[in-house]
Amino acid sequence: MKKIITSILFFVMLTLSGCTALQNSLSNAYNLANCDYRYNSISNLTISDMNVSNGLSALMIPKVLSILGGNASSVPFNFTLNLDVRNPNSGAAAFQALHYIISIDDIQFTTGNLQQAFSVGAGETKQLPVTVGFDIVELMKNNSKSAIENIVKNFLGLSDTSSKVTIQLKPSFKVGEQMFTSPIYIPVSFNFGGKK
């Protein structure tokens, strides 16, 4: 996939080779497609507005399990997914906006947009925070309740089985005054959770 993005961007760069500003913008996008993306951490984790970022205390565990097993009409679950973006290129990599799709254990959990510019310099690694939110109850309506519970328990450190996360990133970047969106997604995958 990265090869396709690279080929498209390289072709556009050649076509527009007369304009330095356009070349710089496309070079940033080209470099972005060739960066390495890795899972770093999860922060700002809340379930039903209860902050569980620092883990669960013995008193919190029954409350969380009650929330998961209860009959609430809505259970909001929010967190920040922190990705390390390593730029091995000789120039900067950048985007102005980002669309993402997050799937866990082959269940599409959420989609969203990051409306914030991001840039990582040549040879550098920078953290990309992606704010994620979804409703557990809504997910359980269209998917296996036990599968969703296991995934949520992985976030909370309560599951024995790890989960596979797949993130698809579609960056947008400015070329002159116009915004262009990558024709395809950049994939990022990792496993998390489970007892070590």
C-alpha cells in the first residue's frame, strides 16, 4: 500500500515540478507515507466518565464490571491512542488533517477526524495523539457482547486474551491553498492487553 501512495505522490511531484511550494507540500506527504508507525501507549482512559487512566483500584473493579454487565442505555468509552511516528526520510513529513478507522479483533470500533496539523522532522520520532471515543452499548447491539466486553477488559487490564488493533490513517495535506486527501489509507497494526 505504501508503494502505491509513494508512486502516486512521486508522479504528482514530477508533474508539478515547476513550483517549489507544491514540491515541498508533496514531499512532506511522500515522506509521511514512508514513515514507521508504532503503538506507544493509551492515556486519558475513561469509562462512563470514570477516569481509569492509572489502572483500576480494588474498589473500582466491581463498579466497572457492573457497568459492562448492566443494562445502561449508553456507556461512553474514551481514550487517547499515542502512536510513535518515525521519519527515516531526509526531509520533513507532515499533514494538516487526518481521517482514521480503528478496528479491534476485526470489529470496526470507530472512525474519526483529527483536525490538527502534524509534522515530524527528518530522522526524528514524534508522538501522534489520536483522541478516540465510542459507546460500548452501541457496539454491543451489532456485535458479540462477549467480544466487546473482552476488548474493553483489555483496555482496563482485566483480560487474559490479547486483542489485535488495526488503524487505517488517511492524511490530508495542503498543496498551495488547496487541501488534498491521500487516495488510500496507511495501515498500522499492533496487539495489546492480555496477561503477560
